[in-house]
Amino acid sequence: MGALPSEILLGKPPIRVRLRRNLRARRYILRLSTHGDGAFLTIPRTGTLEEGLAFVRAREDWLRERLGALPARRRIVPGCTLPVEGRTVRVELHPGPNIHLEDGRLLVGGDTALIGPRVAGFLRARARDIMVPEAFALAAQLGRVPESIRFRDTRSRWGSCSSEGRLMFSWRLVMVPARLRRYVVAHEVAHLVHMNHSHAFWHLVGDLHPGWQEDRKALRESAPFILGHDFGEGAAP
């Protein structure tokens, strides 16, 4: 089982395909990046790079068609709108260095060239302020304490939980309605008890967040829109 490159470029014009090995996967899985910048290939434990490349090449036409159907990227610039906790706000410039919400507007000060990264930083801080207490509160119901909680701008998942109890969430979850965000928090907190997706796991998710099925579906449907917002170079990672 050799080391894998982090990514490959497929065809012309090239499509970026990021590679990762999953020791629990039983088959090759090709997943579209909802950022519109390529795809992810999961290679199973016994899989090879050569087999993975053949798997991707056989699906190149499908991949190009799906990428072409994604919504256009939405740059964060003065006058644009974006969702914050499920409510649409308008980005506007204002004097001073601060950034804050006021009457349906996100008022951003400072260098206009950095407006995208500044908005991303604001959203990440807001996600941390809201979701860390939510995660600790749900974990306390289970008699557990997360080892740590981090926030990233992830491309293929909304959250994760390591076997050591380290939780990770996409800070973009602060953009969606509260119920959808809380579903992801409940999902990852439930992994503090069950590191799998067994019947017992989903039963526990239901205890923490009744009606999770509808919220998971709604979150999947909103993913291309949420992940399509482009905060530019230097945005919160």
C-alpha cells in the first residue's frame, strides 16, 4: 500500500481530483466538490493509484457534466448578499475597522480589497461563539467532553469527530438556519459515543436532535449554494 499523491489533474482542460485513502472503505468513491473546483476520490484500503486513475477516467464525462451544472461562484463584494444563520444580509462598507450585523446589513470596515477574507473571519468567529457552547451542552447530556473543537473551511464534509474526541466543523455552518447547524453538531457529538453509523448511532442522533432526517436532506440541498460563496484569497481556512 504505497503513498498517494495529494491530487491529480484529469484531462484537458484539467480537473483537479484530490485523493485520499480510507481504510474502512470497501470501494472507490468519486465525489463532486461542491466548491466547483474538482472532485474527491476515496481509495479503499487495498486499492491502488492505478486502479483509482482508471476509475476516475471512466467517469470523466459524468464529472465534467456535473461540474458544469453547478451554480456560479458568488464573490463577496460590497453590495452582495449572503446568508447568516439562514437570514439574507447585505454586505455594505462603513467607516472604521470593525465588522458587525445591523438591521439586515453586514457592515464591514477596513481595506475594501480584503472584504471577502474579513467577512470569512467574522463568520468563523461567529460560528465558534455559537457552536462551541452547543457542542459542549449536547456532549454533557451524554456524559462526554470533547477533547477539542476546531473550525475549518472544509470542502467535502460539514464536520468530523476523531477517535480521540476531537471535533471539527465547517465555519460555513453559521450561514445555514439554526436547525440544520444543530443537526451537524448533534451528529458529531453522537460520534463521541459511537464511532460508526450503526443503528445505535442514529438512534442517539435522534435523541439529541429529533427530526434529523429532514434537516440532513435540507442541508444537502443547500450545500452548493452555501459552498459556492467565494471569500477570496486569504479567507479563514
